[in-house]
Amino acid sequence: MPVNMISKLLEKAVPPLDVAPPVKIGVQYSASRRTSVLRNPNMEKLQKGYLFPEIGIKHEEHLKKYPHAKVISLGIGDTTEPIPKIVTSAMAEYALALSTPEGYQGYGPEKGHKNLRKAIADKVYSGMGIKESEVFISDGAQCDIARLQMLFGPNVTIAVQDPTFPGYVDNGVIMGQTGKVDDGGKYAGIEYMRCAPENAFFPDLSRVRRTDVIFFCSPNNPTGHVASREQLRQLVDFARRNGSIVVFDSAYSSYVSAGGGAPRSIYEIPGAREVAIEVSSFSKFAGFTGVRLGWAVVPDELLYSDGWPVARDFDRIVCTCFNGASSIAQAGGLACLSEEGSAAIQGVIGVYKENARVLVETFESLGKEVHGGADSPYVWVRFPGRRSWDVFAEILEKTHVITVPGSGFGPGGEGFIRVSAFSSKNRVLEACERLKSFLA
């Protein structure tokens, strides 16, 4: 049945509620009938909407204004290259087997299928001592970040890079780990670790206040900076001295050039097993942004102050809140880690890295200060003296190219924009020509 016919049937099948629609009055709402349930006060602390849906709204508004514009999105980090056939074939084969008595399977283990956990431990963490029992399969790193915040609870203190992926902060706000936001965009109770060109995108840890949890992403989203081995050694030592837990987000680690010396995992650093959790994802290296698959590593040596293993509590959280990642997606993940699958995926990563190189060259040719793009799919461009949202709006208006305002990643991102290499080669080349015409 055509989709439009289904929609019409659903419209007829669902009777209208006998409640007057809310009327927006500033930030208040009025309705003829309300519940007596109070709104979660932590939700009231959040600034506006989540960054990336806000970008989506700006995109829609632009298309209404320019309905015939050929908009090129270099904003939200959504992959665009097709998933290699060896991977989709594995998922298709698993899905078809579900229609047979022999191949059908229902619920899987909440932690994920053992063969995938073992493959991650053996291949992603080769030589680092990670065991399959320490790997938790999930539906993506962002979901794991939310579950980890639930694990830590409202009474912990957190530190984040500034700028950084907004999910760390927003989940902390929702959990009640923060106070209100100030005029500069900082939440009370969060330690913002300034990461800028002036300090090689790594905080001066001697000035960082001790917190219970430190969120750290490398390669960093949005700056594209990859922490060196020495920088990560300092981070691990800092956490060990302070009794803190590092949540290390390695979602973009596959973009780190082999042989370049920069670690792809926090567990390459001695002592990290005692202080660090690592979250990662198939999204950005295998094109699983829609398929949804990721993992977290919680080592056995990681203990709370009372000696209780963190992994046991995280297992309890996972079993309570999650029925496990899709078995079909896990079949695809296993194929990604095969020799043939890994080779095919490296080809896809190569497309994005080439796009990033072209973007870097374009902005540098225009005299802009550019960072990232070498070991990351993100390019971080500075516009001195300008507000990020103004630069975003001007580029969109004049070139029909979507970027992301740097201030959406924290106060430290003001004056920058993030440009994503996740697009086809032809669209990136077209976007670069438009940017050259405008910015020149």
C-alpha cells in the first residue's frame, strides 16, 4: 500500500483529542486541561534545543525561503558513502535466516553477542589486554554516554573539553549534575577545560579543578585535534592522582593515520585500565549512523571508592534499560571486523579523509586559520571577531552550504565553525567552489 494512503488511513483511525491545543505564550503554555505532574526542573536548565536538530530547523527554514536552492550539507556529521556490500550482505543473510525455524533468534544477550565482543577485544584492542567480558555492545556511543550518566547519578562532578560534543553536557544537565547556565553559556558545576589553538587543544591540567568524571574525546569533535601519546599520559596520570574516571570517546579513532604515533585508544596508555571507560561506535567508520551499533569497554580494574567494580553496576544499568543491540546490526558489525570488511571500510574512510584534505586546502587558500582534517573528518575554521551563528547564517544565505556554528559546542567554540567531510566528493568540490566565490 502506498505510504500516502497509509497516512490518510491513520489520520482517519486516530480520533482527535478532546483537549484544546496548547497556546504558546513566551515560554509558557496554556491548555484547557493539564496534569498535576511537575516538569523535571533539570529540563528547564537546558539551553534551547539540542544543537543538531536546531541546525535541521535552520535548514528547513532556508529551503522554505529558497525552495529551488541546491543546499549542500557539511554540517551534521552524518555519513553519506554506501556501506560496503560485504557488510550489508552479512546483515541481509542474517535477516533472511530469521524467517526459518533453524535461523530464528529472539532476544540476544544484553551485553551483545559473544563473537562480536571477542572480535572487538581481539582486533580493535589488540595487545591492550582487553577481554571480551569487558566489552558491552550498544546501539551507539551517544546512547552509552546517556547510560553512563545514569550510572554515575546526580551527585558526581564532571569536566569536559571546551569546545566539545554537546551530549556530555546536556546529559549531565538532565541528570541534575549541574546548576544553571550563565550568560557566557557555562553551566555551574561543570569544569570547562579550555582546548584552543593557543594551548595545542589540550588543557593545562595544573589549572583544572578535580572532578569525579572527565569526558574526553580524541580525535576531538568538533576541533579535529588528535591527542598525542604524551597528552593522554598526562590525562591518565591526572585521573590517577585525583581518583577520577575518564570517559574516553574514540568514535573517530579509525581516522587516525596508522604509524603516526597518536593513540587510537586510551588503553594504549599504561594505567588507563584503572581509571578509564572507553566508548566507541561503528557509525563514523562503517557508515552505521542509521544501522546503530557501538560499544563501551569497562575494565575489571576500574573500581569505585568502596572497591565495588564499576562494570557490575554498568551491567545492571544495561540489563535494566536495554534489551541489547539489534542482532542484524551485530552481524554487520562482525563483518566490518573481518579482513575483507576492514579493507572495504578503509576505502570509505579514505573518501572522507580526502574530502577533509580538500576542505583544509580550500580554507587555507582563502587565508583562514584551519585546524583538524588530517586525522579527523572535521575541519575547524576560525573567523576572528565574528559570532559563530552569524558566520553560519551568512555562509548558508550566500552559498547554500550548511556548516555548524562553533559556539554550539561550548563557549570555547565561539568564533569558529565546524565543517564536515561527510559528503560525496562532487558535493564537497561544489561546496568549495561556492565558498571560494563568497569568502574571496
